[in-house]
Amino acid sequence: MKKDKVFAVIVGIFALAFLAGVGFCVKEFLAISSTKASIEKTEKSLKRLANRGNEPALTEENLAVGNANAQKLVAAKTQKIAAVKGKKASQLEPKTGTEAGDFSSSLLSDVNERAKKMQSEKIVLDGDAKSFGFSRYAGTQTKPASEALPLLGMEQKVVQLLTDKLVDARTKHEADLRNNNLLAPDKRVFLWIKGIRREAAELPKKAGAVNALVNKDELSVAPTETSAETGLYRLICTGNSRGTMFPSLRKPNAVDAVAFQIGFVAPTAVLRDFIAAFSGKGEYPVFVRDVAVSPVSNGDIEAKKAELNPPPVTEVESGVPAPAADEFDIFGGAPAESNAPAAAPVIPDVPPTSVVSPESLSEFWVTLEYVSPVENPVSVEEKEEE
């Protein structure tokens, strides 16, 4: 019995010694692993410092200079963003908290009021332009998705700006002509708005495809394989599925842009004043990207004049109806043809000192873009060298 107790004590002592040895080994192993990890971390830090080459050391002075340079870069970036946005960019920001029903109701009201104003200003408004780019939503049961409202609200304000600036350009041209006694006070310069298109960017895109165009007053912008490098994108509209190339300001991960087109028939001076509203001043983040010019027939012009202002028919003594006076000046189209024999030319005694020719009209399609900088913070993961 005594021997068993001695034997048990001896076994217990050996067991305790074994456990103590195991604990000591585990402790040493953990210490060695920690030391090894610390050594590897130190070696990697040394490698990164060695790879810096001749870069300046991280002294307090260098850190101060680096912080100052970083602040200058931020200030320069902020200045460039402000220049792109323009001084009056806030006027194009949509209302917040608008619901789809409220937007559609407000849009329809604005479209109707704007069309009436155009008519009162003796401006011809074609059917493709009467919805001002929003035929999808104006006067229809289609309601936009809630997430599309900020984009649509911005586009509505841009379209309002474009039409206002076009009317202002015509008004300015009329004032210039009247100041030079070239336009009677009761005459107007002819203006015919043929179409207003907006980029339907709120529509979902299929993989590798552009927006599905449905309405004539909508646009799609499709990139090519080289668009990111060249800045040339394809502008697609109904009737031109292949699209035309135009120099867009959009840059991936840098600048977003939304395209607009406005087509009108007017004198070149009206086009010049319209373009001047979006170039050089930097007031709005709207920039002219392309201008297409084509001739227009006098027959179409006369038909649109009659459509806007049907001439009243008055009877004269002979029973032949007399044409009413044209409300538009000779600036904007040739006079109507007459079947009456031409009168013999009268040669003046003194030749005139100056001759004023009627100002010709052309059809213009102006492509513009609303741009906004993109804030894309890029997270850079530090790659550890093995």
C-alpha cells in the first residue's frame, strides 16, 4: 500500500513536470512566432523605405510641405469644379422631395404654358417640339420612377433654359435691327422651332446596348471602343439608328454629361446670339458640342407663317380677295411669288448709297451637354512584397 502511494506520487510529479514542459514549449513557440512576425514586418518596412530611392525623408518640415501641397491640389480641384459647374449652376438643380405624380402634373402645366407663350410671341412650334422633349411623361399615363426624378427635374430646367435663351436671342436680334431702322416696330423676325430632344438617360440600358428609343424627342448616347480616349460618342435618335459622332465632354470616372438637341429655323444672327449664351461666360454647366446647318425652302417658311398667323381675307370692290399684310419682315424669307406681269424697272437718277438684302434663313440643329464632375474616391490597397 505504501509502495502504491509512493508510485502514485512519483507519477504525479512526472505528470506535472510534463505539463510544465509542454506549457513552456507552447510559450516559447508563441514567442518565436511573434518575434518572427515582427521581424517580417520590420523587413517589409525596410524594403518599402529602400524602394523609396531618393525621396525625401519624412521629417516634420517635409510633412508640412506635403500637407501644403495637398491643400493646394484640393483648392485647384475645387476651383476647376466650380468653373465647370458655372456661376448659375444652382438654378438648374431640381426640387427635392418631389413625387412622380407631382412631377408629371408640374411638367404638363409648364409644357402648356410654354407652348402658349411661344404662340403669343409669334414663334412656330412644330409637333415634335410641343412637349419640349418630355412627350413620354407630358399628358400621358406614364409616370417616371422615383429614382429618376432628380435627373428629369434637371433636364426640365435645362430645356427651359435653352428655350428661354433662344427666345432672348431672337429678341436681341430684333432690337438690333430696329436700332438700325431695318425692322419696323410691328414686324417680327421669323423663328421656327422644329424639335427639342433630351437624352433619355433615365431609361434602363441593356448590357452592351443603348437606351430603347420610343419617342421622337429622345436621344441616346452610345460609346465606341475609343470613346474614352477620343471623346467621340455616337448620338442616336429616332430615324437615325446608327447615330452621328459628336465630341462629348463625358469622361469615365471624371465627368458626367447629359445631351440635348434643339432644332430651329432662324437668321444666322439668332444662332450666333444663342450660342454666345453658352460660351465664354461660364454661367451655366451647359456647353455647345455641335452645330449642323442646312437650307430651308421658302415654301416651307411661307406655309409655317400662314399656320401661325392665318391671313384674313378681305374683299375689294372688284371682288378679288386682297392678301393681308405679312406680320413678318422681309428678314426671314423671300416674298411670295405673284402671277402678275412684272412692272417695267424704274432706273433712279441717283444710284442708292446702300442696298439692304433680305436676311436668309437656315435650319440649325444645335447639340449641347449639361456636365457635372464625378467624385470617385478610389481606395488604394497597399501591396505587401513577399
